Amino acid sequence: MSMNEDKIMNIALVGVGGMGESTRGSYAGIPGANVALLVDANEDVCRRAAEAMQVDRWSTSFEDALAPDIDIVDISTPNHYHAAQAIAALNAGKQVLIQKPLAPSVEEAERIVEAARRSGKQAGMYMSYFDNPLFYEIKDIIDQGLLGEVSSVRARAGANSADFVKPGNWRNSAEKTGGGALIQMALHPLNMVQWLVGRQVEQVTAFSHNRMSPLIGGDDVTVATCYLDGGILAAVEASYCSYEFTLSVYGTKGFITVSENTRVELVLGDAYEGSFIRYGKPRQVEHLSFPNLSVSRVRLDDNPHDQHATFVKAMQRGEPAPIPVDIGLRDLRIVKAIYRAAEERAIVDLRESVG
Ligand SMILES: NC(=O)c1ccc[n+]([C@@H]2O[C@H](COP(=O)([O-])OP(=O)(O)OC[C@H]3O[C@@H](n4cnc5c(N)ncnc54)[C@H](O)[C@@H]3O)[C@@H](O)[C@H]2O)c1
């Protein structure tokens, strides 16, 4: 083990309410991760988080995250703050981990990628679904050819925003989020689909509207059809007025579906023995259930895929961020292409530049 791997990383968590609340918890058990500072614009939220985590240093001012002793700045603030905060942190020599989406606009996302390149520091994305071990086994199943040749994919992510978006929430504004349901919800399936099949979205067309969600700026349902390189077709749906994540991959020898509530349904061409997914009767439908591995919340004592742990480890070793911001920029371009396709009733080709 090199000296570097023993290095204690001082971490500033920026935005500790909302999603940051669950982020906070996962740092507790990471070797070498010292949560040194909490920052939140809301003083009450910040003080309560500091008490809960027993962290002495907390602040309502982002500038404090640029203090010389801070190594990593973890940004969980609303989308429209990501660029200014990430770029300031990179310019101050910090490594940065950023919640999805990278930023509301491609232009801001490009500036983050450029700041990372210029600083020589690492900037990575936190994509919560990658905490889930099931997806790594599904990728393994696809890579081993147990689905045969993949022909198509269907994926959707949804939540009923009426349950959690109130007047005054930043999600009221399409400018602040950068869209609506599609940018907030469908980044996960868009990203996951490309990673699972090892292909990139090249062309998109879509319908997108807001029919039921007056408190959401932008769309509340979008359904897109994507053409991936190599000819795989993907149907991707985002909803801000209904729940349920579901993702299915179809191939010539079988299919696999994973759903929000810990269900996996599959038919494979041959047996598979993973740590979680076990399949013994080729070409027969199997239904599996994983109560600890809900898509939005992984409950494992020791999760080898916890992204905060893998990011900290990569920084200790001087390695690249596990999910670099370039991926966030790529996915943002796809999101914007889908919005444009819906608006223009057209097919948008990502191989031409999309801004
Ligand atoms: N599954 C997921 O991956 C997932 C789920 C929810 C949210 N998110 C992402 O997390 C980010 C935050 O979303 P949220 O739902 O937690 O929002 P939120 O509004 O619930 O919470 C944001 C927190 O940031 C604080 N804050 C606001 N402006 C700030 C500033 N300028 N500096 C410091 N603190 C500030 C707020 O006081 C609040 O505590 C967004 O980018 C969102 O897309 C990801």
C-alpha cells in the first residue's frame, strides 16, 4: 500500500439537507474519509446536520469549503449552483464530487469539464443508482452473452412530484433544473442504459409535455426513443407524476427486468451465479426479490459499490474519478437533444453538436 492510500481526506459537504442528508450517512464508515466541514445556505439545516454528525465546523458560506485543509468538496446543492461551486472548488485545488445533473445547461457543464482539465484535479459525478450491486451483475450477465445479442432496452424513472415539490422549491423553475422530469429523473436510466450495453446514444426523438404538475417547471412526462450506436433501440421515459423505476434489457436469448421495489425478473440462455442474482434453469422465467437493494436505497453493511467510498479511494490513490464529469456532460447533451427533438417534432442527431 502506498503512502497515498493512508492519506486522510478532509471532506467538505456542501448542501446537507435534501439528498445531502442520505449522502452524509454514507461517509461515516469510509476509511480515510474525514468529514471536516458542513456547508448549507440554511443555517438551521446546517446546525442540525453538524450536531447529528458531530462535526464542529459548519458554515452557511460556501467560501469556507475552499479552506486550505479541505481535499474534497462534495456538492449536493440544487443544479443551478453546481457550476459556480464546482469551478471555484477546482480552481482552489480541490477534488470535486457533484450530484447529477452536472448543471442546468450544456454551457455550464462544459465550463466545469474545462475547469477540471485546467486544474489537473478530479471532478466526478455521484449517480446514486451506481451504488446498487444489482446493476453490476446485470452488466456482467449482458457482457457474458447470457441475453444473447441485445436488441432493445426500455427504462423509466418516475416520482410523483406533488408529494414533495412545494411552491418556492427550485424544481418550480425549468431554468434552475435545466428542464423538468427528464433532466431530474431520466438521467439515471439514460446513463445506466448506455453503460449496461456499452453503447452510446446517437439519435433521439421524443414527446414531452407538462399536463398534471403545475408546480414543476418544464416537463412532467417525457417519452423518448433513442438509437444507440450498433443499432440497439432504447425507449426512455421520465415522469414527475407517477412512481416506479423499471429497466429491461431484451436479447435474442432472454431478457432481464429490474424494478424499483427490489424485483428482478429474468430469462437467460444459461445459468448465472452472482453474489445476488442466481439463475439455474436456462430459458425459464425466474422471479427474484432483493429487499435490501431497492433502486433508490441500498441497505448493505459493507457495500463495495458505495460511490462515496470509491471516489475517496480513487482520490487517495491519485486515480481518475470513477464517473468523470465528461459522462455528465455527455448525458446532459442527450437530455437537451431530447428536449429539442420534442419541441421541433424532429429527430436530433447527437453526432452533430447539440447545445
Ligand atoms: N437520486 C439522486 O441521485 C438524487 C435525488 C435527489 C436529488 N438529487 C440531486 O441533488 C441535488 C440537490 O437536490 P435536493 O433534492 O437535495 O434539493 P433540496 O432543495 O432538497 O436540498 C438542497 C440543500 O442545499 C442547500 N442549499 C441551497 N442552495 C445552497 C447554496 N448556494 N450553498 C449551499 N447550500 C445550499 C439547501 O438549503 C438544502 O439543504 C440536485 O442536484 C438534485 O438533482 C439527486
